[in-house]
Amino acid sequence: MEPEHPGCEAAVAFCAEAWHRHRARCALEANLSRAGVAEEEFWVHYHSWVAAMQGEYPAALLERVKTYARAGGTVLDIGAGAGAFAIPLAAMSRRVTAVEPSPAQVAQLTAAIERAHVANIDIVESTWEDTDIEAPGSHDLILAVHSFQMDDIAAALRKMCAAASHCVLLIHTAGHSLSALSRELFDIEPGPDYMYLHQVLLGLGYDPKVEFVNYSHNIPLEMQLDILRYNPGLDDSQCAALRDHLVSRGSTVVRDGTLWLNRSYRDALIAVTAGNKS
């Protein structure tokens, strides 16, 4: 897709550098490094964490994503993970290309495709930066859901827009129920939010439209604390303090002897669609 209006390279450079600095402080890789954890170790555990969650993910987002996909069209899913979006989108698409760099996630995705008896998903085991795109506009929909582990965000978004013929759809955080609490208790800054992506797209000359989706899920409290030991890298004393705080303020419930935590999220859906004029 071509930009709708002239871009501003100075604005792009400013926002992209701000994204890079913010990620260096508190993005996933920075948090794992501080915790002394290899990134692939995080992804090895990730699928079991998601499988244990009970709630509205990914259904709340998936229903909105489907409205941007063309029946019989092609989809490229960046950071496809275990196929939460790629597999259901394959049912309405001619072909889905799932780009996923993590070997652990690729293994989960391959198994999920086999269980679902899906034949129209191609897996590309690669980062987005290293993925070869056949031709400009080669996919109707380019989708990226919470998969922005990219230092050069401007180059990554340029590549997405060039590869799309109809729509680029980005889904990224606009906040969640533990972000303010982590800052209050431990002075932990959350990772960069959707506004960086929006501003870079504006600087590139596109006219992105933003909508928000709220959803929630329940997760065993001890599993949530285990996740937080990886990202943002809480130590044992911080986990204990957070556990006490959540229990004391009534954020947990007991089911069959297990403490469960309710998490709420607000995600931004940023859409760049061919033909939109500012």
C-alpha cells in the first residue's frame, strides 16, 4: 500500500528512536535479560500459560480481526505463536502465512495445525525483519498481534505496509490491570504502548484508524506470578508483596483450593486500509 499523503521523515525518526529507547529500558527482551533468562526459555513456557487462562482472549480480538480479513484472501500473520489467529483465519482465507521466529512456538503451531487438519497455512520460521516478501502488495491482510519485538520499528512498519494490498492491522497494548500497580509498588515502567506505532504510521504518510477492545481473563495467581518472574522480572520478595497486595484488596478468588486472579486488558487495534484518505 502506498501512503495516503506525504510523510515526515523527521517525525518518523523521532518516534522510532523514542520506541527504541523505551524498549531498551523495559521491553520483553530487556526484562528477561535483567532476570537472567534466555528469551527462548520464556517462549517454551508461554503456551502452557496461555492454555491455562480462562476468559475472553483471543475471542474478543479475533472477532474484530475477522472484519478486516477478506473472504478467500491471503493473510500474513507476524508473530503467529501457536496459531490463535492464523488457524481460525485460515478457515476463511485462501492462504495464511505464519511468520514465527521461536522454535518452541513453531512446534506448538505445527501441532495445532495438524490437530485442526488445516492445509492452507505456510510457516516461515523467521523474524519479520529477515522474512522475504515475494512482491509488494502480496498479501491482502498483514496482521501483527502483540508481536513488536523490533528495534527498528519504522523499517518494520514500512515493510508491513509495502507487503499489504488491502490492510495492515496492528494490535498492541493500551494498558492492563497490573501496569499501574507495578509502577506504584516497584517503580516498574511498562513497555512501549500503541501510541508509538500510531505516530510512526502517521509520520510515514498513512492515515491509521484506532479502535479499542477491552477483555479479561482469569489465571491461577501462582502462574501469574511465575510469568512476572520472567517479565518484567520480579524477584521473590516482589512476588510475595504483589501476592499479599492482590489478596488483601480482593482481586483474587478461591476455586477448588486455588487462588485465581482476574486480569483486565485494553488493546488498541490500529488499521491502515487501502483507499483511506486523511
